[in-house]
Amino acid sequence: MPHYPLKKRHLPVNTPLVDRLPPELRVQRRRLRACHECDWVSALPPLKSGEKASCPRCSHVLVKRNRFPAQRSMALALASLIALLIAVSFPFISFNVGGVGNRIELSQTATTLIAFHQPIVAIAVIMTIIVLPAVYLVGVIWLQYGLLRGKHMSFSRDIARSLAHLTPWMMADVFIIGALVSLIKIAGMAHIELGISFWSFCMFAVLLLKTSQSLDADWMWFSLEGEPLAPEGTKTGTTGASQGVTGCPTCGLVNRLSPQGQNRCTRCHEKLHQRLPHSLQRTWALLFAATIMYIPANVYPIMTTTSLGHTTPSTIIGGVVQLLQMGSWPIAAVIFIASVIVPVGKLVALAWLCLVIKRSNELNAQSRTKLYRLTEFIGRWSMVDVFVVAILVALIRAGSLMSITPGPAALAFGAVVVFTMLAAITFDPRLIWDAPPTCSTRRETATKEPVDG
């Protein structure tokens, strides 16, 4: 990578090249982006630390700039990884009732489920709270270390491309909410002690969230692979589809689409599509599967509680009622919203978006895009109930005195969460904006100057 002058910025002499100047100051041309949510082509303005550039059509954030992104991301990732190592090395939670108690480690919340013939749920738990976050953090450290030393590490491009795909499936923050719900459920029945691992995992969840927010993908990709010129003749102020171009969903680069198909980004090699193929069909199929699985998720017990020899199965709604009877109104509200309102709301919202997609216009496309963003964001929080079951099954193991076993609804409800998340991912929000706009005269008559990358 060639050396770029500092242009009157007073920075330490040893500042790494990756952090000296933002991409806007390293090139003498406008950098174009095609919005991932509405396909509007626009040029990125010069950005300072803490600023962001949003799409002028749908307000989707295209780029968010951070100060010293490489150092920030690497420091947060290292701190997160250390917190995770502590969390898996010490006791997580212990309980005692009638002289009988149990103490568990974080990993046992998943491994105990295997003994109760729930291997799929166990894999989902261990992957979302430990494995995928650890892989993500190692990938961030690997990339930023290479950027800071000025020599890219092996497989940097493949690792950078995978980070965006891992983010939705990391659920450490959701697991913390599940742990708090579990503690409140059994607080009146047993004495609870929180281990070092619990507090370390809470810190890990916060640091992981900060790490993902600190990652400046635009700056990172520019430092890794530069930025090739946008296709010749690309115009701003119109859609990419009308020009035969599209923006890469991973690195943001505007690429020309070949009519032969099998298009890949010239910078990160991600697959490119003018619109996701069979988007509505795939979304409908996943919504149908989620709807089918939602029936046994509510009919069958999600866990069975044994107390003093008496066995009581509990469904999702039954658990909410039990919390209400205990006087835990806030926790009951959290479970009811996460396990009933969110899944049903997401199914209804995505189904409605699919139904009205051909009747969209520019007046209602903005509100429908906001609804899509909301459904995409809230879907993962339905995993709270699955995590509650995993924690209680591992912790409450005192034989006939008190024990909890998982029910068949745990797998069904986990499938509902996964299917709805996949449905949101396969739905292409650009379809919302594809219908002929009714109020586009102003945009169509605006100046559309050719931009040579």
C-alpha cells in the first residue's frame, strides 16, 4: 500500500497507516454506495470521527466512522476474549435448598441438555453464547493485528467477509436476560450464589456489543483491499438496478452486474444479486415452517418441574402465569413479549410485507422499511425462553426434592426463532422500493451527473 501524506493532521509519528487518514482523504474521487435496503446510489461525503453517512432515500446507515478504528476494535476484542475465558473457567451459578445444592459452569448450560436427549438445543446454546462470539473476536483480532503492523495476515479477506454473517447469531446479551429471568424464577425457592463467571460473562456481553459497534467495515475494507473504481458512467440520484449495478452487501463496493449471472464482488468476492433470487418464495417457506413449529412450541411443555416428588409440566404461557402469581410482573412481561408477542408479531409483519410488496409506493415504502428493520432486530430476543430452560435444567438437579427437565417445546420454539431470523435475512427490502413511485418527479428531474468512481 502506498504511503499517504498526513495533510496537516497532528498525529503521533508511530501511528499506523491504517489509522492516519480516513478513506475520503486518501483518494481524489467520490466514493459511491448503493443502499442495501432501497438500492439508491449516492456518494459518501467526507466523514469525521463519530459521524455517519445515511442513505438520502431510506435513511439506512451506509458508513459510520470511528476514531482510530483498528486500535479501538482490537482493544475491545482482546478485553472481550479475556472476559469470555474467565467466564468459561470459573463457577457460573450455584444454588442450595434444604441442604442439597448444585454448582454449574457456563458450558454446562449446554452440555446438560445432551443428557436429556436435546442435542440440537445444546448445540444452539453453546454456539450462540460461546463458540460464534469467540470465533468473531479471534477474527477481529487477526484482522486488526495485520492492519496495525502494516502486513495483512493470511485469509484476511475471507475472515473479514465472514464477520458480517456471524453478527446476528451472537446472543450473549440475550443469554444474560435469560439468566436474570432464571434467577428470579427460583429466588424464592432456593439460596442463589453468583460466581465469578456470571459477572465476567455480563462484562463479556457488554464488551462484545461494543466490539461489534466499533468495527468500521468501510475503513477496514479500504485498508485491506483498497477501493476499485466504480463502474464507468454510474450515476447518483437513481437506483442501481436501473443502471445494471449493485452494492456489495459485505464491503459496500458498487459493482457492474453481468447478464450471464454468477456475479461476485471484485473486492471481497461476495456473491452479488440485483435482487435476492426467489426472495419472497423463500421467506414464505420459512414463515410457514415457523408457523407450523409454533403450534407444538405452545402446546407441549417447555420444561417439567419436580418439587417434593410432585411433577408439574409448564408451557410458555403457563410459565408467564406462574410468574404473575409470584408477583414478578416485570419478568412475566419480558417473557410474554419475547416468547409470544415477538414471534407472532414477526410472523405477521413479514407475511404482511410479502403480501403488500407489489402495492408499495414511495409514500409508504419508508414506513414499511422501518417495520422490516424492527422485525430483523427483535427476532433474536425470542431465544430468552430457550436460554432460561438451559440454565434451569443445568442448575436445578436435586432429585425428587427439586429438579427441572427440558420439554419437547424447547426444540420447537428454538426452531421458530431460527426460522423467523432466516426469513428476515432472505427477505430483500429493496423489493419494497421497486414498485413505480408516485412522488418521484422531483428525484427523476434532479441532476444525475456521471461519476467515474
